[in-house]
Amino acid sequence: MSGRARRQLLVLTVLIVILAGVAVVRGPDDPAAGAAQPAGVPSGQVRPTGGQVAVVDLRLDQLKAARGELASASRNPFRFEQAAEPQARPRPATAPRPVAMPPPMPVGPPPLPPIPLKFIGVMDQIGGVKVAILSDSRGNVFYGKEGAIIDGRYQLTRIGAESAELAYADGRGRQAIRLSGQ
């Protein structure tokens, strides 16, 4: 903190302490504090009640007084020129606009969700059999050859060097999963 900022903080602290001390010494019942009146109320309309609370005289008859009707606006405050007299122009007959039809909704079942597995890598076994290594989002690791059922829901249809092709166990929803960097 710089010297100037430290000095300003010290002066502010001293002023706060002095004001707090004056407020404590005077107290709320001190006559030197002045008569407290609500803002905007003339001095003759406040009458004290039994405690320290003041009540303002209310004039309920003024609430029931009739009010005049508002006149219509004679000018537009957003225009910079004199308003022209309105003229009744006949509207030309127009053909009704064609109603735009919404695009047709696709018929059939909704698409299957994507397969949530990650392809980690390939392991070559003796005899040239490839085994794919897959992982799910929960940390489980699955191994399988082509045609194997993974996690009881997915069938491993093809194993490549950089991708594996999986489908749902019933043969729907084929998806190629690329090699992930994990």
C-alpha cells in the first residue's frame, strides 16, 4: 500500500471513530438532535403518540375527490416536424398470403443414441487374431474379437488399425469408433 493510500485510510478511520463517538454521546433521545419529522411533511401535520413514533394526519377525503379525464395528445414528442392531418386512404386489395406449411416430421422410431465406448487400441494374438481394447466412461475395460458381444449390448463387427466398428447387439445402429488418445 502506498504512503498516500495509507494516509487516506488513516484519516477515514479517524473520521468514522469521531462520528461514532458523537452518536453514542448524543443518544437517540437527545433534544439537541432536533425534532425528527418524516420527509416532505410540514411541521404542523405530525403529532406524537405515546411512544417515540410520530403519526402523519391523513386526509382520506382527498382520495375520493373526482378527477378530470385526460385529454388526448395533440402532438408526437418523437417527431421533429408538424404532424400532417390523417387522410383516409383506401387500401389496395391484396391476395391472401399462402400459409407456410411446417416441414414434414420424420416417420419412424427416433435414432439410436451413440455408442458410449472409446476405442483404446488393438492387441495382436498368436495366429493373427486381432483383439480390440475398449473402455466406457465408468473406467471399465473390455476386450473382444470380431463378432464378440461387448458389455452385453454391443457387437464388435470389425477391427481396424485406427478404428473399430460396433453395432447394437440386435444389428442396428452401426458406428465406427476412432482410436482415442488415451
